[in-house]
Amino acid sequence: MDNEGFFQRAYGIVRQIPPGRVATYGQVARMMGEPRKARYVGFAMHSSPGLAGGVPCHRVVFADGSLAPGFAFGGPEEQRKMLEAEGVGFLASGKVDMRRFEWEV
């Protein structure tokens, strides 16, 4: 697999996620036409340039709304702060309220 091409395609999808919304790794993979590659989307987000490079990877979460333990830009606490700053709400469990904040394309 061409990692660089895959990663760039993933970044292109993630750049479309509006502030205040989240997408799942699987959702990004499906939108890329690669429905079984959610894990690779995770690798792409971990390797991304982040907001400095125009890739809002903090807006990508697990399907259950949990945050990435290995968030590349400061850990899950920083990811949560970034999402909250955009108005994303969390449940008492600490997970994103996916019913309210999942990006619907």
C-alpha cells in the first residue's frame, strides 16, 4: 500500500470536518472508499502535521466517542480541550456525545 497517498487522501477528508463536529476513523475510511482501513486512518492521523499543517486530526475519534490514547499532539486531555473549544460536548463517561456531534455527510 502507498502510505503517502493513503495518508494524503485521509487528510483531504479530515480537512472537510467542520469545527464543532467529529468523525470516526471508520467513517473517514469509508469516505475514502477503504472501509476496512480504519486502523490505517489512525496511523495517518498520528503522522499528520496537525492543525499547523491544516489537518484537524483532533476531530477524529473512535466509533464509541472515545478519544485516542495516543493523540499525537498532547494526549487525550489535549484532544478533549481542542474539541471543547470548538463546542463539542462530552458525556459523563468522558466520551464525545456522538448523537449530537458526529459529522453527518
